[in-house]
Amino acid sequence: MAPSASAPVLARETAPPAAPGLGRFAGILGAALLILGLAAFPHLVGSQYYIHLVTVIAIYAILILGLDIVVGYTGQVSLGHAGLFGVGAYAAAVLFLKFKLGIWLGLLAGIGVTAAFGLLLAIPALRVSGPYLAMVTLAFGTIVQIFINEMTDLTNGPLGITLPPARVLDFSLLGLSSPWGAAGRRLEFYYLVCACLLLTILVVNRVVRSPFGRAFEALRDSPIACDCMGVSVYRYKVYAFVISAGLAGLAGALFAWSERYVAPNTYGFELTVLFLLAVTMGGRKSRSGPLIGAAIVVMMPNILADIELVRMMAGGIAALAVAILAVAFLRRRENRFALLVPALLCIAFLPATLALQSVTDYRLTVFGLMILFVVYYLPEGIVGYLREKLPFLRPAHTGEGRLLTAAGEALIRQGGREGTDPLLRVEGAVMQFGGLKALAGVDLAVRPGTIHGLIGPNGSGKSTMMNVLTGIYQPTDGAVVLAGANRLDGRTPSEIALAGVARTFQNVQLFREMTALENVLVGLHHSFQGTLFDAILSTPRRRREEREARARAMAMLDFVGLGALAQVEARNLPYGKQRLLEIGRALALDPVLLLLDEPAAGLTAPDIAELTTIIRKIRDAGITVILIEHHMDVVMGLCDRVSVLDFGHKIAEGNAREVQSDPKVIEAYLGSPVADAAE
């Protein structure tokens, strides 16, 4: 029996309500401990050296929190953050050198100037990806270092700029002396850095839990699907890079006043390696990961300078590796052979340290080996490993609004079912790849409120047509017109999506590390009017929009039968449910036209029955559907009209029964003329 429309809602209502996750309390506890620890540290440790060390860790953590937005959330590799760090430092230092302006305006200048540099870098650089982006950002870092070194009139060249002790609170302007004395004055800068770190954590946390953060994650997992959800991949890459650059500038300005000296060679390639090591080792997509990573990279040079300490650590690591390997082989664990290589590398580190008199000269090599080790054997970093072993440390995915309801309609009735004018017209569409014409002058007319089938053998041009309709391919010739006058050809996928055309994909394109609810919220991205500042300040408008969107997303999930699975990550859903989630996410765009690309591929018979029920419900809600499918029983049972493609040409069109008996269609599918088949 096909599931009824009310079944999904009942399933969710009978499920136990979601209790607040322990991860949420672990986060609150961790934040409280961090605040108390930072506040008490100078009073527990009187040494100015250790206070300075914690100050540098906090400054690096600010930059790494921003770098994690680019590397961890959007999946881009930037090798230019050392250069941005230097821009922020010199912005603050030059402001003092030329105008004698103090730390507060220096911090503002560091953020503003570096964000502007980040924007100038992002606009051309983010049009490429992967190793090309890494090379462009690396070149930027090199150019910045050369620029600082050569512009002696502005930056004082190789001599650098020396700064006086920072005056955080200048009571002398009021004719007063510091109420906490000379000892307290020395701690003012420390507490300023701590305040900046805590503020950065708050800002980053709000950004990544907002629609902006969901867009960042979505474009990392599937840029094509992201564009087809109306979220411009390029624009949100730029947003992420500018935010990250601003935080790098803040860190650079603080670093300049912390060290009280800036010079060109401080911001070289080695610093870039340190920042990447911190992100990868600490753990991406977390607030604690950058703190751990910053502590490691700040402490590591000091550790490597002490060869005896390095040898002791190498001995401990080797002993631990031997113990882990012995336990794995004695208990015959499945991964025992996979552990051989990392264990042998850890063991080999001990004789290497014994043979060397100093490791300082090889620290770049050590850092590089550490990055390789983490990438291969600890891909989620320290925090990711701990979350895997201790589930209560995993964050609550949905944040605010965990008590969700499905109040409101799941679909907005689009109308347009009356009349005979086509909703979509394709006129002479040609798609040519070199000498191959995947589409050769195809005409289509899709009436509103119908399910229009598009069938044909493999290689006939069906998916090419789907990509032309959604802007992934720009047609070589012809026109695509929506609702009479809205030309779609020549527009970007995100523009077409916002015009009311949604789609699913032949190979499921979900945002795998996001929950089912968050996937649908990406589809609802167009409904958010709040700005980045609304997200940072958590304004009433941002909170209201989030509540309304979550209720609407739950209604969408109920519509496709996934209400009870709202909090499950997409990668953990069964394949059939992933197909339904992709449809639910597409419906969140409020489309007038929904394109389904082989939605029944790989599904079992019960899943197909559920799918056909949902497609009928979509049509009944007033949404026009174009269906590409190889299951002929699904096509014949659902479609009001069917068009048949073969080698890029339309060879037949009509209702399902007419097409099924057409000789050209039979020939295309059987590969031989009907007359020959009958003999």
C-alpha cells in the first residue's frame, strides 16, 4: 500500500522528542572553563614569559579561527594568510609610525585594511580552485613580503618598525593614574587579547550557525547543487575569504603591539605552514580545534629548540606506538596492518633525534611531516578524533530551535494550472561539444500543472537538456523561455533557481555532513533577508527568520516522509531516503518547475511506490514536473505527456500510450527497425 500523506507526520509525532545534546552542554562548559582559565592564568603564573606565550597563542588562535572558515567550512586552501597577517600588523604599525595613533585605531585599521586586501585577492583568486587557488594565494603572500621590504618610505623597509608599549587604557588623558597600579598596567594588553579572542569565537560561532555558515558548508560539499539551490558559490566564497581576512588583520595588529616590532621576514612561508598545520592538527569546523592548533604551533618551536626534550618526547611516542601496534596484533584487529606504517614512522623518529644534535634547523621538515601524518592518519584532527571516540563532544547540529513543529503548509500552491500556454518553451536548443551535438535543435513545450516525461536511450541527450535548462550548460544556440517571457538561456544556475526552476541530480548531490533539516534550510536560503551583520549581532530579524525557516523546513521533510529523520546527517541516510531528501530540498525553493533526473534509479519497489506518491502530490500542489526516468512503468504511470530523445534529436512526443507504440521509439530502444524485429 502506498503511504498516506499523513503518515510522515504521524511517524515524527510518535518519535520521542529530541533531548538537548550533551554536546551543547560540553560547549557551554568548555567556554566557561576557557573564560575562567584566561582570567586566572596571570595570577596563577607570575612569569611574564608564560603570560606572553599565552598571549601569542590567543593571537594565533584568532587568525586560525578565521582560516578555518576558508579551509574547514568552504574547503578552499589558502596559502596567503601569512601575508594577510603581515598586512594587519603593518597597518597598525604604520598608523603609529606616521600619525602616532595608538592601539585602538590600529586594531580597526588592521581589520579594515586587511579585509579590503582580502576582497581584492578573493575577487580574482576564487574564480579558480584546488591547487590553482593555493598557488595564487601563495603568490600573494610573496608579493606582500616584497612590497613591505621595498616600500621603505611607508614601511621602513628591512629595518622594520618599533612600537612602544601599548596603552590600552590611558587614564592620563583624564588626569588620573591607573587604579590597578603598574602590575595591572602590564596585564591590560593580555586581557585585551583575551577579550578579542572570546569576541572572535562568538562572532565565528554565530556566522557558521547562520544561513551564511550553511552556505559555506554547502558549497564545500557540492558546488553544483549549491548553485542550483540559488546560493552563488562564487559570492559566498568571497564572503568567507573577506571574513577570514578581517580576522587575520585583527590578529596581525595585535601581534604587532604584542611584539612591539614588525619586520618583513616575520611573515614568510614558514608562518603559512604553521597556520595550515594548526588548522589540520587541531581539527576543522570547531572552535576548540584552532585553540589546540595554535597552542601546538606556538609551543613547537620552543620544544624543538630543546633537543633533550625532543628525545624524551620521541621516546614516549615510540613506546606508545609499540604498545598500540602490539595490542592491535595480539587482538587481531582488522586495522592492524594499516597501523604498521604510522607506527613505524613514530618509532623511527626516536633514532633520528638521537642522531641529531639540533632539530631547530629541520623544523620546516618536522612541520611538513606532521601535516602529512595528520592528513593521512588523523584527517579530522585532534578534535575530530575525540568527537569520534566521545560522542557527547559532538556539536548539536541544529543549534537554536530544536523544538520544531510542522506548522504551515509544506508547499506554496503555485497556480498556473489553467490555460493552454506552455509554462516552459525550448526553441531549437543546440548543445555542441566540439564536433559532437548532444542536442540538435530540440523543441519542447511543457504545459503547466503536468508531469512531462523526457525519455530516451543512454546518450540521447536527456541529462544535457537538464543541464541546459538549469544553466549548468549554456546552449550553443536556441532559447529557453519560462512563463512566456522569462529567458533562462545565458543566466547562471543560481539565477535560474531563484526564477523558480529547481532540480535533483542523476547522482545524488546532498550536503553530506549536514543534517536533513540543514539540507532543506539551504534550499530555503532565498527566504532569508538578514545581512551578515544580522548574523553577527543575532538581531531579532535573524532569529525570527531562523524560526520560521526551521518550521517550514520541517513541513518540507514531513511532506516527503522524512520528518522523523530531521536530525540525521545526510550521509547516514539510506539511499532511498537520500533521494527523497534531495526532492524535499528542491521543493524548498518554491519552484514553479521541478526537474527530476532519474529519481527512481537504484530504488527498491517499496521506495519507488513511495516516490510516485510524492511526485503526484507535488503535481497536485500546482508544481509542474519534468521527469527523466528509465523505469518505463514509472513514466507510463505518472506522465501526462512524454518527449523522446535519441542522439540529440526529438523523435516522438505525445501521451504515454502513443509514445509507447511509436515505431521510432521502439527502434531507438531495441536498436533495430520494427520491421526487422517482427521477422
